[in-house]
Amino acid sequence: MSLKMRKNQSVAPPEPCMLSECMAVISGAWAPNVIWSLRAGPRRFSELRADIPPISAKVLSTRLSELEQKAVLTRHVRRTSPPSTEYRLTPLGAELLPALDAIVQVGHRLKAKRSG
Amino acid sequence: MSLKMRKNQSVAPPEPCMLSECMAVISGAWAPNVIWSLRAGPRRFSELRADIPPISAKVLSTRLSELEQKAVLTRHVRRTSPPSTEYRLTPLGAELLPALDAIVQVGHRLKAKRSG
DNA sequence: CGGTATCCTATGTGATACTG
DNA sequence: CAGTATCACATAGGATACCG
């Protein structure tokens, strides 16, 4: 067998753990969009649905619950005549924004490459 | 009905398109890990499998094909006695690294919060 | 070594209908 | 308005076996 190991054999192992740590939060359909929609301030359930056009109530609800449990956002119910619920990023959730921003930036570059 | 619209009604809509643009590339199980593993240089199939422990050959193969088709990486077969295949990030693929790096950084912060 | 083919299961996602 | 319940479906992912 060839013992001529390639020079990148000793490349430092990546940090899959840390990748997964964050990917677990921004994975799941629409999760990034939900977080992104909340970046500029609190939003209500129907506002989020409007922000993220083809999302079903069920999925949005599921996603919001998950993100709430992960302490990415908070849920605040207002007992008004037409009931309204306000979702807001926590400081922890806000920490995801730079990563999402980087993703958006790359999205632009990818699209530019494809077009140009 | 309450016409007192909330002040964030006019918050600029997010850029779900650009989010999806990049998320489409880094989504799929292990895709980010594959790209991350290639950041320091080319890797072979079995090296990638070793880098990303619980990945099955099929899924790795699938992911690599997808990423190749998206021009994120290139595949180079070496017709050596034990055949070897080298995967390497394209410049386009390299553009994803800042976003992945941001994700890793957030991963660290998330973990720190959880521990601290 | 570097895959592919087949099968199977879990999960995520969506439509619809209904409730407080 | 803000959800939940139920069902039904597509697909992603994994195990195993096999091939060049």
C-alpha cells in the first residue's frame, strides 16, 4: 500500500461540533427566515406568516415553539380584544444574526456569479 | 378592528431569497461539514468519511455529487493502483467559508452560554 | 479504494379543518 | 387573531450488500 501519505493528512480536524451547534438552530424549514424576520424588531404571528409567504400555520407554530425552547426567541401574549402574540429575539437569538448575515452575503455573491 | 398598526408594520421585508440561495447549498445533512473539511485543502473520499464520523458512504457520495453539480467543489480521479479521488473546493465554494466560519463562531458562543 | 443499488424508516412539511 | 389536531405525503438519511 502507498505509504506516501498526502500532505494534508495532518490538516487539523474541523469543528463539526460547533458547526452542528449552530446548524441545529438554523436548520428546519423557515427557521432562518423566522429569525431573520425578527431581526429588526418584534413581530406577530400573522406578520411572520406574511413575511414568509408560503409557510403554513402549523409549521410556523412548530418552528416558533422550537426556537422558543432553544431560547432564541420569546413569546409574549397580549390579552387584547383581538388577541395578539409578540415574538422577539432574545440576546442569544440576536447572536445568530451575524451568521445569517454572512449567509445572505454569500447568497448575493452566489447569485452574482450565476448571473455574471 | 384595531387600526392602530404596530410601528414595525413597515419594517423592510427580509431577503428570504438570498437566505435560501445559500441555505440551499449548506443544507442537507453534513453538507456544511463536507465544505468545512475541505477548507484547508483537498481531501479524498475516505478522508472525508473519517473527518465526519457517522456519515454513510451513500450520503457522502450524494452530498459530494450535489456540491459538485453546484460548482462548490471539484472531483478529480487519480488512476493510481489503489484508486483515489480528490475533492477540492472551487473559488465559489471557498466563498461559503466566511458564512460557515460565522456559524462556527456562533456555535462557540451558544455553547458558552449554555455552559456558563 | 471509491463508490452504487436497493430497501427501509424517521422526520419534516403541507392541507385542511377546527378551537379559544 | 393565534393557534392546534389530524392526516397524508415526499424526501432525506441510514443499513446493507455489492461492483469496478
